[in-house]
Amino acid sequence: MTPEDVLIIGAGPAGIAAAIQLQRSGIPYRLLEKERVGGLLWNANLVENYPGFPAGITGPKLVRLFERQMHRLGVEVVFEEVVCLASEGGEILLETNRATYRPRFIVSASGTRPNPSPLAVPIEAQDKIHFEVYPLLGLHDSRVAIVGAGDAAFDYALNLSRHNRVILLIRGQTTKCLPLLAGRVLDCDRIEVQFETDIIKIEMDHDGNSLRLVCQCAQKSQTFSCDHLIFAIGRTAQLDYLSPEMQKQTQALVSSGRLYLVGDVANGFFRQTGIAVGDGLKAAMQIVAKIKQIGED
């Protein structure tokens, strides 16, 4: 076995857990990550359902603990972006922006990507439109608009409200988030919630520095001004790197124990750190068992 025989795509919670278990088992592997360790935990205002932290823990703090554990165990990250996963003559072929691999096992922990803006965005406004909250965590004394009614939108609002004014724009009449998040948002005097509000146009304001959001609010038109706009309108599994033929073979590869889809990339609505960690740990243990079985045969 060489590190190229077992490849892990993504260094979020699932990929990290898989790498840690393989490291402990003495199985060589390579952990590939295109940006930075931690995945969507960088967006998390407060993780409250991950055991071991009675008061909860912020996503970035949990990432730093993961990194400390990785460093102690000798888990290394290779910063390469996976651009294609295909098959060639019965072999798996994985291409990154730097190298080509022919692994025996793949753990896909590539997570999700945010759904794009449903509206046209002026070129001059593009640097003020966001789909994640972590690029704005250093923001102070600004006004941020967030589109969405789910957990992510409300968590982003609470995160940014520490140092900014936030307005939540919700298309419907109700929220889709956890009741405790809704209660915290409604109790925060730095967050304004607008129901039955649908953005129909995004413009740059006359000052050239802020955005004008032209909205349809119930039965009337209304305009809101903000410095930044975040769309938190759902996420899609990040599997763009699968070749068309690989997409057809995915289920067969999973069944054969050569491909493992773990964490958010496979779990749809059930995007939770604890679930992702469990997925990664289980996949690594299954790979160890598979390698042992091959050795015995």
C-alpha cells in the first residue's frame, strides 16, 4: 500500500475523521483539500449538538481543535483541487490541478456547494454578494441582508449581529429553522426580520458603495439598502468532478467497497458535524477491513 492507494477528497469533519482513523490503523492515505481544513464549520456560529462541549462551541474553534488533533497524530493535508474522477480500463483515475492518481479506494468527503443566486447580479456588485458567512466574520458596523428561512440563514444572522445590523428577508410567512434559532433571532434587537419579502432586482446604490434591493413585500414594493447580501437558499452535493461515466458507475463502486460517499456530500438534509464524523470513521474502518480481507485472500 502507498498513500496514493487511498485518497480522501475533502478535509471537512468527515474527511478528517477518515484520515485520523486510517492514521491510527497504520494505513497509508492522502487527504486532498482545495482550500482549507474545516469545511462548513467555518460558517457555524455555534455547534450545540456535538458531544463533549456542554456550552456549545463555535465552528472555527472546533476546526482549530481538529487541526491540533491532526497535528498530534501526524495527519497531513495535501492542498490540491480534484478536477476529475473517472474510470479507465477498470481502474479509478483521479486528476487534480497538480497530479494524476490511480487509487484503489476513494473516500469522497467533498461536501456541498451553495445554490447560486436566482437573480442577475451587476458586475460592479459581485464582490458584495456572498453564499457563505465566513468571509464576512471580520465585518464591523455594516448592514448585511440575508436571504433564507432555514437554519443556515438564522445562524448567519446571529453570527454577524455581534458587530453589525442584519436584515433577514424571508419569501414566505414562516421560518424553516429550529425554533430555538428563531427565538434567538427574534430576541436580538440588531436583527430585523421581513416576512413575505422577495427580491426582484439587485442594484448598486447611488453612492456606489452599497446595494439597493428592490423587493416585493406582500402587496407592495419596497427597497432595502445594505453593504453586503448573503444568499442562504440551500446547498447541493459537490460532485461536479465525477465524469459522466463515473456517475453511472457510482453505485457499483460503492457496493464493491471502492468508493465511499461520506458526510454532507451524501446526507442531504442531515448535514451535521456528528453525522459527518461518524460517516468518515465508518468508511475508514471499512477500508481497513477490506484491505485485510484482500491480504488474506
